[in-house]
Amino acid sequence: MFDETDMIHSYSRADAIEDGNLVDVSERAEHAAGNMMGFKVPVAMTAAAWEALVAWHDGRSPHEMQQQEDKRLGDVLLVALEAAARERNERYIDFIVDVIEQSETGSIVVPKHVVMTIGPGDTPKPVITIMLPEED
């Protein structure tokens, strides 16, 4: 009935970005360390990593929340870039990002364990995915 070449289902990286399971941060990642350097391959974050590391929910105006998210994304990408530079030849890199969270007593810094992988995407060209450890 079926042989090895019959495709039953395909779910691409592009599909994951389109349906919101991945957040494409490639444009911002190109300039992770200012205009001087950044990632040279496409970068995406899982929706769960985005929610845990970047999303900001504190009742501010949409403009202020966007500014906070831009800053947080910049921090994540800069730490990821530094980790990639330290572990140049690795395909799987662990790192820690300090995230500011709101508590009953104010803001607190919480270290979050993060994983970054590099490998082929929908084509053989490399792509980077930033995720939480339990998503790997």
C-alpha cells in the first residue's frame, strides 16, 4: 500500500512560523549586537520560549509593552550570540538568560535555562531555533 517514498504528512519550519508555533526573529537577530554583528542565519524562537523570555504582561500601554519586549528580545539574542561564539562548533548550546518577572513585592530577576540548536531547516541551509529545554 505505502512505500518509503509516500509522504503521509509534512510540517515545515515555514508552517510552524505561519501557525505561531515558532516566532521568526531573524530580522532582529541580524543586529543582535548593534549594527556591527549578529546572526548570519535565520533565527526563530518557539512560542513557549517567546512567552517565557520575551512576552511582557503588566498592563502597560501597547507601545510600552512593545518597547519592553524589544529590549527583552535584544537581551535574549545577545546572550545567545555570546553563547554561540563560545561554543562555535556545537549544534546544541545551553545558556542562561536572566528574565525580569513581576512578583507581589516588585520586580525580581529569574535565571531561565535556554537551549539553542543549529541545523538544517526546510532546506539544507542552517537555521537556529531558540527553545526551552523541555521542548527539545
